[in-house]
Amino acid sequence: MSRSRAAAAPTLSPLDDPVVVRADRVTRCFGNGAATVVAVRGVSAAVAPRARIALTGPSGSGKSTLLHLLAGLDRPTSGTVSWPGMEQAAASDPDRVGLVFQGPSLIPSLDVVENVRLPLLFGGCTELEATARAQDALSRLGITELAHALPDALSGGQAQRVAIARVLATAPRLILADEPTGQLDHATAALVIDVLIAAADDLGAALIVSTHDPLIAHRLPTEWAMRDGRLRATNPADHTAPR
């Protein structure tokens, strides 16, 4: 259920455009023939810089598929996804979109600072620059004492904060978090979502968080609701309207 009434996407003025990411009549199907599953159905939406959006809906409603499409990790069956504010960056560039998953996805054999700097090294940073940016991200999240710890030594909350530091170090324009607190208790989940919002604030990035938890959803000013692959609900003042 939405906290604001559904509305058509507002007309964007030249000052509002380019937005960070735009979906236009996007549909994503899996399988063929009678076995076809339509995960996302005709979604159109625009996400403005600094938007704060909770993406809610039951399991199987299409939330993860939509996030993958907005990230450029998957291609729509029909319709288009574009990144008007980031056209100079390739879809695979680490500074374009930052991703936080339900599990922290840390490499067990690398310590914390090595995990955080890894996307930077893949993106072409020197080892010196990547290490400096990783250490800065850990410092901004207040977890510098974990720099040389291995993932197995971290609590669930600490590991997710490291995953957020990994995103923060790449300075993306858009952060997509897919059930980032799904494996955490409520107290730790609240801490992690606060850290995630603070990281987005620090970067000036747009943030979309998918969640089943209404307490987490209410931490974000705009809520998009998905059901059966369709996107509903918006706060039209944010210029982030599904239709």
C-alpha cells in the first residue's frame, strides 16, 4: 500500500532532465510459449537525482528484476531503459550504478579494504588510488578498525556496512539495494538502512531500496509498490513517478 496517491509521471522541465534513470514501457519475460513468465509488465518510471524510494511488494512481484533492469544488469524484452544523466559512462562502469544485495557478497580470501577497493581496480584505478578511496569510504562509515579483518570475522551488520562502503568508494550516481536488510535482525537492519541513506546523502546519489519490511520502507519518503510485475504508487513532488 502506498503512502501517497498514484499519479501520472509529471512533465519534466529542462532543469529536471536528464534524470538519473528512466524506464519506458519496460517488460521483461522469461521462458517461451505457455511457460512464459512476465516478471515486469509495461513499467514506465523516472528517477530524479537524490530520490529516496522504497520499492515494496511480495516475493515474486518483480522487484529484483526491475532493479536489475535499472542497473543495466539485464535487458528488457520490450521497452527501453536509459541513463540520461550518465550517458558518458558505459553500463559496466563502477561509478555509474552502485549495487547492494541481500548478502554482502564479500570475497572470503580478501580482507575488508581489499574487498572495498576491488571494483575500483577493475575500473582502472591504480592500487594506490583504490586503496586510498577504500580507506576513505571505511572512515566515512566509521569502520576503519575493520580494514584488515577477513569477512568470516564480521557480524552480519558489519559485513553489510562493508558492502555499502564498497559502493561509497565508487561514488555512483544511483544506488540500488535489493533487500539489503533481509538477513538482519530489526535493530541491525535499522542501523544498516541509516548507513545506506547517509552514504547516498554523502554522494548526492539517488537511492532505491527494495524491501518486505514496512519499518524499512517508512524510512524513505517515496514508496513504489509492485504487484504481478506492475509498478504503482508515487509521490509526484519527487519527479520519480511510475505510471
